[in-house]
Amino acid sequence: MYRGSKPRIVPFLIAIVVIGLLVAGLVSLGRIIFFPNSSNNQQTKTAGQPVLADEVLKTTADRSVRYTVRGSLVADENFRSYQLTISPTSRTIVEYKGYLSEVTSSRTFANNFTAYDEFVHALDKAEISKTRDISNDDMRGVCATNGRLYQFETLADGNPTRSIWTSTCSGSPGTMSAKINQIHMLFVNQIPDFKPMFDKVY
């Protein structure tokens, strides 16, 4: 008795699904083998944030990048920090005292678009956009007794668009994966006669 063509279609559909799954698995395996570090380099938008590499390389007049160095968490009278802000038109270093950021020193130098373009491309080549995922991105209390905290921000009209950080404390690596010594030197070399507030860069 004729039963129609359904029994022949079902195995065909199953075969197509199996082949599709095998292809997807091979593609995923290829990515793991040939691009093992891609998961550590966060170049895609996360939680509605703009792509960090794109933010770093923008050179319009409203853009700038900021680098903050914070010392150990000591008494308010002894707490120190400083910020270096580089834009297409200026380079500024501000030193602070206390947790309320009382300005103790400030110097500003002129800049130009060509110099800024070279600088942000140097940051890009130093892998400033290479980040890591951590469950707690709170910088408060990090490196409390002996160490430094380093924060990097991209800004538009003076407002942060992206922020990453790292520290010298092994238990608090932060979201920044770039080598901090290299990033630090790129920033401080933008300031003539830079005098370190702290003894050394860890």
C-alpha cells in the first residue's frame, strides 16, 4: 500500500540539521585554534558602551584621553594622586591632595592635531584597548596599603565615554590588560620635565 513520501523527507531533514551543527562546531573550533586571544580583547560593544579602540583613535576637537595615578589609601592629609589629560589642543597635568582632590599643582602645554594623532596611535599600538572581563569593576579600596591604581579614560567634551583600570596589586588586576609601564611612559613623556609624585612605577 502506498504511504506517501513523508518517511523519506524526515531522514533528509535530520541529515541537514546534523550537517549544519557539524559546520558550526568546526567554525567555533577554528576560531579557538587560530584566534585564541580574541576572547580577551574586548573590541565589541558591551552593555551599550562604545568600542574602546574606536574611542581612543577619534581625533576631533572635542576628544581627549585622561590618565590618573592614585597612591596608597592613607590619611586624607597624606593621600596623593595626579591626572594627565591629553587633547588635540592641550596637554595638562594636575596634582591633587586628599580624597576631595584639592589641587596642589597644575601645568598646561599647547598641543596640535598631528601630535595628538601620533599619540593615540601609539596608545593603540601599546594595546590600550586590550581589556579583561572581571566580575567586580569597583575601584574603591583597591591597593589600599601599598601600591598604585592606574585609570585610563576616553573623553568627549570632557565627559568620560569609556574607562578601564589596573593596579599593582596581584589580587586586583582590573579591566586593563595593556602593560602599564608602557602606557605610563607614553603619558608622562607628553609632559616636559615631568617629575614623578611617587618613587617609581611598578
